[in-house]
Amino acid sequence: MIDLSVVIPVRNEAASLDELHAELSNTLRAWGRSYELIVIDDGSTDESFETLARLQAVDPHLTVIRFRRNFGQTAAFAAGFDHARGRIIVTSDGDLQNDPRDIPAMVEAVERGADIVCGWRKNRRDAFLSRRLPSMMANSLISVVTGVHLHDYGCSLKAFRAEIVKSMKLYGEMHRFLPAIASEQTSSIVERVVSHRARKHGRSKYGIGRTVRVVLDLLTVKFLLSYSTRPLHMFGLIGGTMGLAGFLLTGWLAYGRLMGSVSLNQHQPLLLLGIVLMFTGVQLVTVGLLAEMQARTYHESQNKPTYVIREIRHSTPNDVRVMAKG
């Protein structure tokens, strides 16, 4: 097993890839440990794959995974984790905003005992209103909901022990919640201040429009962390509360009708509300449980992948091989 795998998803980053590869290679060669670079082309429509293929042809440390279409950053990280051979896995962005020179120190922090080291872009080089302010609010919300308090969930520069991330099942936009999801396995999660550089080429593909999806995935993470082994504690509480409210409301109307003090014709909306609350409470419990069971069975019991690879390029000591899948 090699010492380090660096996993980098890219999409339409052709202008950055030569410089990215040079910086990573120079840093890791100087570091003097065994390593591999795994770059996932997440359905690029520019010359990203051609650039990566050219670089891979002359660098045996580089593995290029090409998706058939855009599956998203979470699926790209999942593919990188699946194919990583390193004892320690580092994730990073492909836009040159993360500094590869921070990687050796993060790996050393893992080797000193941490299971996860998260980068903290303390001096972030992004616009305040459109990027930093929403990020600060999201970090606070995620920390409160998950109980894993970090300054910068959005920083892709993180280091993990391989056994922590290889067992994870990732869907949706869950890559940003990796430390929170991993808290089921470990409490050894630390932060380290890292450099952050202004974007040189192109523009960010991730804006404030992703907020709704992030919030919905946060609800999923909270459920998986707190209720995955006891779902009735969540669905039963909500459904039971609604059902009890409906039962009390209809019971009060029935009692009043029997005593002659309540006219159902005058209180028909309340009667309908009570009935709806009772039935909705029961349905919420049953449908929620069935939906969760189906989702977990679909992805895990059948080992259903969240991505489809078009081809993989990697090197052996004597040749370059291209493996096609799907």
C-alpha cells in the first residue's frame, strides 16, 4: 500500500490542470513519500480530459477517471475513494485555490493520531456577500445540527485515514458533510488553518443557488446520524404528535355532540382537520419508514453505484492501461 492518495474532482478546469499537476507533483516529490494522484473528470465539456490524458501518459503517479456525464462532486469523491490505494486519502479542489504545500502538514497531523484533518480557510479569498457570508451561516447551521463543530465545512482540502472514508456511502451533496458522517466512526477530528488563493481561471460552479439542496441533505445527514438505527424516534414523534392532536380534536367534537353542546355542522372544518391529522400521522410513520428502507436497500444491499465510469487511465511500471467500464 502506498502512503498517500490525493483525490481531486474536476469539471471544465482545462486551464488549471497543467499548473495543478505541476504544483502537486513538485510538492509531493519533495515530500519524499509514495503517492498517487486520482483526478476524476466529472463530465467536462471542455478539453479537461484531453489535458488529463496527456499528463497521465507521462506520469505514472496519475490516475484519471472519466465519468460518462456530470454526476456531481459527491459522486466524484466516492469514485476517488473507491479507487484510492493510499493509507491516507487527501481531498482537494481542482481550481488552484487550495495550496498543495499544505498537504504534508495535514498528513503529519493524521500520523500523529487524528483520523480526519479538515482545512480551515481562515483568510478566504472570495467575495464576502456571495460566498463567504452564506458559507459562514451554513457552517454554523451544520455545526449545530450535526454536533461536529468546524469553522469551514466547505473547504475541500481534508485528510482522512483510508478506512474511515472507504466504508462511507455518499449520495446527493454529502461530500461537504464528510466529517459529520464520519463522526459515527470517530471523534478524532481536528482542524488546521490552510492557505486559500484567489481563483485564477474561469468562475465557480457552486453558488448560493445550491443552498436549498444543502439544507435538504443536512436533514438527511441529521437523520442518518441520530435516527438511522431508531427511525421511529423521529417519524413516531412527528406522526404520533399529529395523530394525538387529531384524536383529541375529534374526541372533543364527539363528546360535545353527545352532550348536545356542539353542532357538527358548525364545526365541520374542525372535524375534517381532526380526521386529516389522524390519518396523516399514521401515513407519515409508515410511508417514511418504507421510503427509508427502500433507499438504503437500493444503494447498499445491491451495492448500487452513484456514478458510471466511462474509462480509467492508470500506469503500471511498464505500460499505460485504459480500462473501460459501463
